[in-house]
Amino acid sequence: MDDHLTELYQDIILEHNRNPRNEGELDPFSGSAEGFNPLCGDKVTVYVREGEGGVDEIAFVGEGCAISRASASIMTKAIKGLSVEDARARIRSVHELLTGEQEPEADLTVLGDLAALVGVRRFPARVKCATMAWHTLEAALRPE
Ligand code: ZN
């Protein structure tokens, strides 16, 4: 990954951290879960409201480093409106992007802001900061 891309990814992360999407509690909600990353001290609570069509609303309350907050913000954007099945599939694919053995070869531009999270692969100590919100979302969704 070249330095220009790394800078771009940093900008996306910092922008989401400063101006997070869907931050706050959801009321009413159908599911919620809490996540904690002891390596960095990040905390997140993820709320979902599931309806007939899937994840109608999703929100988070998070404290911690810029990567953890940006990841939660990017996640809410990427998940809102998906069927629960598609949401689970996206959680799996993001997990693979972040922790898979192979550096992703797919065209990262199709991922939009999600591509910024892939940049975290270069900093193994920070991967848990990026995956925390996604694991927490998985726990907040109704069981399969
Ligand atoms: Zn962190």
C-alpha cells in the first residue's frame, strides 16, 4: 500500500472520529451489546433496531481511540438497511479483510470508507481496535 493511500485512509479515520455517524443511544432498540478491547481501553455499545426488512436502525456509543470510534461509525453506515443475513455476511467479510492471511487484492475503491479500515492491517496491534465494533454488532443481532 503506498503512502498516498495510507494518508487518505488516515483522513477517513480521523474524519469519522471527529464527526461520527449514528452516534448515540437508540430508543427503542431490539438488541444491544457491549464490547471492550483491553489492549487499548476501547469501549463500545452497539444498538440495533431490527424490523421486517432487516436492520432498520443502528447506533453506537463509544469511547476510545480514533480507530475504534471510526470503525464503529463506518460500520453503522455500512450496515444500516441491510437484511440481517447480509449484515452477518458483511461482518464476516470485514473480519476477513482485517485478519485474513492474504492482503486483500480486491479493488478497494468498491469498499468506500471500509477500505480505510483495511489500512489498519499494517498495524497489527490496532486490528482489535477496528474489529471490536463488528464483533459487538454480531452479538447485538438476533440469533440466527
Ligand atoms: Zn484502540
